[in-house]
Amino acid sequence: MKVLSLNFLTCAVKACKSSSDSYPLHPQDAELVQDEIELNPDMLINVLPRLDWTALRTTSSELGFPALPEQAPTAEELQADEKMIRDLHHLLLETQISEGKLVCANCGHQYAVKEGIANFLLPSHLV
Amino acid sequence: MEQPSAEAYEATHVHSVYNAIAPHFSSTRHKPWPLISSFLTAQPPGATGLDVGCGNGKYLPVNPTLHIFGSDRSENLVQLARAERNGEVVVADALSLPYRECSVDFVICVAVIHHLSTRERRQEAIQALLRCVRAGGKVLVYAWALEQGTSRRGWDEGSEQDTLVPWVMRSKGKPDATYQRYYHLYREGELEEDVVAAGGIILESGYEKDNWWVVCSSKET
């Protein structure tokens, strides 16, 4: 799963939805793989308004990437900054979590990631 | 005899069936439906969306400029979506979706909610889809129609709406295996009623090839 996905995923437990601790999920024992994907600047510039930048900064540092700026760039800033486009492309689209766990800091539930697929099915006591 | 819960019933007549028939089912599901393809093609580059109940992921590559996240209840179908289409996919239940609220630009949900065995659960599923889209984001829902008089199945107005549909799996050197899948067949107008009950606004709706469909959005917009 791509790092981009992690920005849209939260704990599947209903009782966790109202807690700010349930997002973002925290990768644990994550094995990363890199894909080479053709860069399409529009796909990055247009996804900016949909990103939760604070969560992305957390994820990025938890995965050992260099710190992202505190504020999200504007579309104009990103358009003019080729290096930043490349860096974001690399982080969001080319970096994949292939194995490991995603942990909810509210309920502590661990979602397994195997062969790049996270499993969000809940045991019956959490549904 | 005690009635099984809706969850247990769906586990037998939906979830385990799809896991068992996954490769065979997948081999018969390659052609995207035109209306869904044009919905996806109309989204701008970089738009984010969900395909809830993505099955083998046949809609994921339709518009490669989108960020589209697929999910399905069947682990075996999700694995196929990843292996065959390099889909960005997770295993998840439509009634416990793992997505942040108001996060994506659009959602498609094709041939999924008719597998939920009570009206309450079908409406709850639509509500869950509506929760995922941003203000103004569109949700496209497809479900099997009761009115399909011209199809080989022959159901029509007046037929039983809650039904088991056999899936016959033929494999070389083995006897045919028949699996019974549960369906709720939607009558005309019912899908719209469920969307409204779920708090949605109907933007468009119609009938295409044995299915009722709606494009809706959430009320806050």
C-alpha cells in the first residue's frame, strides 16, 4: 500500500471515529518497497487539498523520511518547486508498505499488512 | 429453529461464496460497465476516490490519472485486484469502512449493497459511503434490479425480492459445484428511497442493463 493511502485510512472501529487518536494509523515493523512510477505533476498538485498535511508529516517521520515543512505548500508553490514535486511523488506514490502493521493509537488494534494489502476486517467484539 | 443473524447469514451466503468462487467469478468480470467508466473518466486528474466492493478491481485502471482506493470484503478478490491490476486495495467491510470522513472526491459502489440482507443494513451502507466524500462529492451506487424481464433469470415486478442465486462453478476434472449467493433485488424507486433515508440527495438516477443506479451526494453541501 502506498503512503498516500495511509493519509485516507483510519481505524475501522466505529467507537474510534470520534477520537483524534485514531488517525493517522501508525505503521509498525513496516517493510518499505520502492516502485518507479511516472511523474504526473497534476496528480500531485490536485491531490493537495485532499491531503491531511499534519497526518502526512507524522507518517513521513514515522517511516524515517526527512521532515516535511510545517505548512502544506499551496498549488502555486508546489507547481514552481520541482524538487518538492519529486519528493512528494516519491513519498506518496512510489513508497509502499509491503509488510507490517498499522496501529490505532485509540483502541490499540493492529491491522496487519501482508503483501501490500492491509486487512481491516474486525474481530466480532469490535464490530 | 432460531433465525441466524444478518451477519451470520451474509457470512454464509455472501462472504464465503465470493472467497470460494473468486478466481472463476473474476474471470467473468472484465468488462467495465459504460456508465461507470464515463463517471470515472469525467473526474479531473488527481481526484481521489473509493471503489467500495471493488472485487477483482476492474474499475481501478479505467482512469489512470485518479487516485482510487479499492476495498472488498473478500480477501481472495482483493489479492486478485492487486496481482492482476496493481490495484491500491485493502480488505474491509462496507459497514466498517476504514476511511477518514469527508476525505475523497467521489465513491463508486457497484453490485454490493444488494448483498446486505436487511433494509436497515443497506441504508447504513449507503450512509457510510456518503460519510466518506467531501462536501459536493458524488457517490455512484449500482444494485441489481427486480425488473429484468428480458434477462435469462426472468425475474420481474411481483417476484420475490430476497432471493438466493446459484453460482455454478465448472472446473476441469471436478464435478460442478453450486454456491448460493444472497441478493436483495431492488424494485423501481427503492434505491432512491434508501439514499434519502441514509441522508443523501439524489442527483441523477436510472436503469441500465438489469440494474438500478443513483448518483447522490450528502446533505451538508
